[in-house]
Amino acid sequence: MSKLTIVSVKNSKLIKDGIAAINLPPAITCPGAGVCKQYCYAQVGRQAIGPAKNFRLRTLELFKTNPKQFEQTLKKEIHQAGRRIVRWHDSGDIISLSYLKIMVKLAEHFPDIKFYTYTKSHKIVLKFGYENLPHNLKIIQSYGGKDDHLINTNYPFARVFEEEEDIPEGYTDCSNSDYPAATTATKIAIIAHGIRKKRFTTT
Ligand code: SF4
């Protein structure tokens, strides 16, 4: 079996729920990011250095230089990873409309796999249209970017809260498990921790 070059099955928060991840480098792939760039948790720690950083940079490079091969490699690796749930962007975001179209194509190719992502790229998703997304691609609008005013609360969304007691009724706390976010939850709460105490991110 060949080594995975884009898909990751090692994220500690996701692994317990059997979720695979596809990641891009943070900040440079986040057209909707605002002040979160300064505090982005994906820009610190293990994710920001060495192999993890290079892994993400190579993924971005492949998308930019050969999007067809990017898509084909993902088809092969998503199949090989064998997970029922795939998260786009534990770091990074939807970089462009053509990128989103590849996300859509992959969801259509794997109708039995649930794909999901948090995003601050609201302009791009609006251009495609929430109503045009396949049933198995869940896009969760994340507050804290520069285009929060474009968030449509008729579709899934997520907010960061300082403390558990700040979470209003009706939200699902996904701080410790992304499983509800990936499946049924539509109002998602994440408790800030560590660098996120400076807030602004769910992605
Ligand atoms: S917090 Fe999310 S949107 Fe903001 S820079 Fe980091 S990965 Fe990008």
C-alpha cells in the first residue's frame, strides 16, 4: 500500500472519531480570514514546523500546479484511508472557487462518505451556492473572519466561546469531538483554549 501524501489519519482530535483530514497551509490559503491570522492555532506548534508544514505546502503546490492530479491523488487516497468521514482543512481554508469545485466532485465521487469543513471563505461558497452542494458535503460557516456579515444562519455555522457556560441554548459543543459537527449539528460551539483564548477561530 502506498504512503498517503495528502490525506492524514493522524490528527489527535479526529482520530478517535475515525475522521481523516485534508489540510492546507494556514493563512495563505484563507481568503476570508481576518484578525484570526494573527492568532491562528495552525500557525503554532507541531503543525507549523517540519514534516507537518511541508506536507501542507506540498498539497497546496500540487493543487496550484496540477489540479487534475490533485483530484486524482485525493480519489486514490480517500479510498485508501478507508474512513467514513473526511474533514477538509483542520488547517487552511477554501482557497478558490475552482478548489471548491474539486471538493464537490470528490463528494459526488464518494456518496457514502461524509465530507465536512469549517470555513471563513463565505464569498466563495456563496458564489457556488449552498443549495448546490451535494448532500454529503457539509460546509460550516465559521465566525471570526472578515466576511461574517455574509453568514447565512439557515445553514450550519460555528462560533468560538470563551467558557462552556457562555454557550447559548441550542448549540452543540464540539470542542472535544468533531463528530456532531461532521454529522447532525447545525449550531456549533467550540470552547477557546490555548492560543484560541485569543479567539477568532474554529478552523
Ligand atoms: S484561523 Fe482558520 S481561517 Fe484563520 S488563518 Fe487560521 S486556518 Fe485560516
